[in-house]
Amino acid sequence: MTDSNATIAPEEILARKWDRCISNLVIKVGAAASVGVVTSVLLFRKRTWPVALSSGFGLGMAYEQCQRQVGRPPAVFS
């Protein structure tokens, strides 16, 4: 059992955030790649670019959400 007054170390908080980021990355890239595979098979005669494109979208979404979760400001290009 944990004490309700116990504090969590900053390293543990950061480790939990990174764990969530990595699991989010795996889920988003996997789901996007599966959508890309289905799209590739059904519409584009088994080409590879829909899988790569959708995996890139999943990777970008996971990266952006991880930046917000860890507390870093998103990169703004001007």
C-alpha cells in the first residue's frame, strides 16, 4: 500500500510520461500502418507508399502529443 501523503519523485513522473509516450507511439503507428495496409490492398494494388504515408502520420501525431505531455512547447517554424 502507498501512503497518500507520499510524494512521487520527479524522475518517476518523467518516466511515467515517457512510458505513456512510447505506448502512444506504438498504438498510433500500428493503427495507422494497418489502415495503410488496408488502403494499399483495396485501392492501390499493393503499393507501399500508403503504408509509409499513414505510418508517418501516426508517428507525427504521437510525437506532437508527447511534446505536449512532457511539457515542451511545440516547434513553430516561421
